[in-house]
Amino acid sequence: MSAPVAVTPGVQLRVVESADIAVVAGAVVAHAVRNAPEGVLGIATGRTPERLYAELARLAAGGLDCSRLTIAALDEYVGLAADDPRSYRSYVMAKIAAPLGIPAESVLMPSAGVDGARFDDVLAARGGVDLQILGIGRNGHIGFNEPGSAIDSATRVVELTASTRADNAEYFGGDADAVPTHAATQGIGTILRARHVLLLASGESKLAAVRAAIGGAVTADVPASALQTHRDVVVIADTAAAGPR
Ligand code: F6R
């Protein structure tokens, strides 16, 4: 593992072996859980954090008490039933809530049926997100804030880009056309209100997005670049995603 590098005053990059991302990130999350056992943990779905969630399940089995957390998802597809196995609620319940002993009533999901501003109010009423786990899209999206999303955007329904639908086709039998066209997502403004942010990135397909997010200008063209305006972001990436340094 190389030493953490301060990329901006608020953004720190740690480059680790791919296989170590889950353990290093797990230690960061465990620290946050011990500090705020009744706090709000913001979670991403998708491929990147899956091994982190397995690591958290291992830590929970070993005594880390996650059961009193509230978990807040970043996003959810529009048009899938909540119990559809391809819905993010299904992912969250199976891979995070159940293994960590978190009851369904402590799981917050943005949804098309709930006014986005109200979702943001619920987060605020629960004390705000302590630690937000993020992945990053090849196009630089965070949550489903696609390029062009405003830095102060609130939770809302968005249209997914063709590249995002293609990237998620594997969950829909390989058919990009079967991926929902819209999703409810926490806004960039919502994400930036989290006290701490942990962005995970793995693999060469994320290299350009990671470079632009932490090394380029802050621009709506690269939604993750908004994280440069946050004061406490840790990026944990493998060499393929971070590039030579
Ligand atoms: C998922 C989410 C997305 C993913 C991103 C990367 O809740 O908000 O921003 O984090 O699309 O997905 P993976 O990890 O599958 O490459």
C-alpha cells in the first residue's frame, strides 16, 4: 500500500492492491460505525463495494455492532418492484442490511414515489449522513448523477445515459435496453452534505473518470469532480484505477 497522498486539501488518495480495497475500506467504515453506532451510513450499490460489504459482514460477525445504524442508499431504478431481485432495494437488503443485522425500517431508499426534497429532509432529520460510500461510473457519475448534473442538485429522478445502461446490462440478462431508463438518485448537493466520503474505484475502466474527478477541473461534465469541494474525502483505488503516480 502506498502512503496516502493529499490531492486537494480535502481529498486524500490511497492506492492499494485490488484485493486489499475491501479490508482498507472496511477499517474506515468500522471506525465510523464505532464513532456513531446510531448514525447514518450512506451506501452505494454496484460491483465495486461488494467485497467491502462482505468484509463488513465478517466484522459484524466478529462483534462490530451495525444493527443500530440507519443505511441510506444513493439510488434506485424507476419502474422495478421493490422485491424485484434487480432492484437496488433487493441488493441493499441481501448484501448489507441482512448480514449487518439492520432492520428494514432503518433502510432509506430514494424512490420515484417520494419527493426528493422530502428524502433529503429525512436524511437531515436523522442527523445527516456520517460516512458516504461511493463508487464512480465510467462517465464520472456518482450516485446516478450523470454528466450535466448541478453541483447543488437535490434528490430527484434522472434519465440514465446509454453508457450507464450498457454498464449495468449484466444485471438485466446482458440487455442494455432492459435496464430502466430512469432512476431516483440522491443529488450531488445531498451527497456533499455527508460529513465524510469514501470513494472506491477499481479497474482500468475507471482510470479516466478517477483522473478527471480528482485531477481535473470541478465541472458538471464530471459529476465526481464536485468532491474536490468537500473537506473530507478518502479515495481508495487500485493502481489500475488510479494510474501511475
Ligand atoms: C450505485 C451508484 C453508482 C455506482 C457506479 C459504479 O448505487 O450509485 O454510482 O457506484 O455506477 O458501479 P460499479 O461499482 O458497478 O462499477
